[in-house]
Amino acid sequence: MAALSLGAIPSADPAPLVKAAKDPSSFVREAVAIALGKLGGTQARSALEELAKDEVPQVRDAATAALGTRPKR
């Protein structure tokens, strides 16, 4: 999935992932949470905080885990 690939690039711009955090697919939102957790930064944190409130448990779990493990920037 493209979101996970972006998360693997340390210098990637988080903006496309932040936008994808509002995707109707919970699978995409879950992947976005994982990727944003790898990227870190303030944009990522804000999006992850919103994803941590998602209606789908898998998305919430991924966002919560990412908030606990994201790199500091």
C-alpha cells in the first residue's frame, strides 16, 4: 500500500498521508496511522490524534500505537 511506502521514507512529506487520514476506507486509515507513526512530526501527531478517535477499532489501535512510538522531530 502506498501509505506504508511513504512511511518508510524518513524525509517524506506527511501532507498526502494527513489528507488520506480522512479516506472512507478503514484499511487506508489504518495504513496511514502506521505510516504517520514512522514519520513523526507535528502534522503527523495531529492526524494521529484524530485517528485515535476513529470509529473502527483497528484504526484507533494503530493510531494509539503510533502515538506511543513515533520519532521526535
